[in-house]
Amino acid sequence: MAANHRINDRIRVTSVRLVGDNVEPAVYETRDAKKMAEDLDLDLVEISPNADPPVCKIIDYSKFMYDQRKKQKELASKAVKVVIKEVRFGPNTSDHDYDFKKKHAIEFLQAGNKVKAFVFFRGRAIVFKEKGEILLLRLAQDLEGFGKVEHMPSMDGKKMSITLAPKK
């Protein structure tokens, strides 16, 4: 059994507060609560050990653990997995290359992925910061029907980037 709950003989306190479907909620001596659980062919499980007295419940422990694992698995499957795809440009990217990369960005957004577009500045190309910003803003405008801008173009070292999220 798992170590996250004390059950049956592992409960070492003298009295417990008993709650549950098939018992009268009250404070019982631990041995009486264990006896009640045995009579019902179930387990006495410590739910809240820090309470005074500790709160216990009479349940089928294996079924309880199964349900908890099932809930955790369900929550994990519903969690949104965010994938960020990257598209790279240079400050002097030609129209054909721009259209080609824009088409890929549209595919990424339609697949439900975020797109992070970069303009890399190598060497003296850093003097063309305006060109890079214009290129990224043009991309954001062209992709307006497929996604929304999460953050505007910003400079980070030798690259300028913009992030787009898909429209729901």
C-alpha cells in the first residue's frame, strides 16, 4: 500500500473523528473504529492526520487509491501542452523567403502551436534594426487571421523576436 495515508493498524492515536457514508459522524476510540471497519469489510483510512483528533474514513482503500490515480491521470490528459515553433528571418529576407516562412507559420498556428519569429542580426546587420522590426510587424499583420500577438517585437541581444498564439 502507499505511504501517503495511514490505514487500519498503522493508525496509532487513541481516538479519531469518523466520517463517511455508512457511519454516524462522531469521535470514536480507534479500536472501536477499526472494529466498525472490519465489520463492514472495509478499511479505516486516516484522511486528515493533522486535525485534533485525526479524521478517519471507512472506505475500500484499494478502490480509493484507484479513483485517485484515475483523477490524476484525467487531469494530466486535460493539461494543455504548449508547443512553440520557431521561424527565423534575416533583416534582408527576400519576399519569396518571407512568403515561404509565413506559410509555415500559418501551418503552425492552425495546428494549435505558438509561433516565435526571430530576426537575427549578424555582424554589421545590427544597423538594420528598423528593417527587422518592420518585417516582424508585417508578419504579425499577415497572420492576424490565424493568431494574435502575445508580445510585440523586442530586442534580445543580437535577435529581435515576436510571439504569436493561435486563435481559439
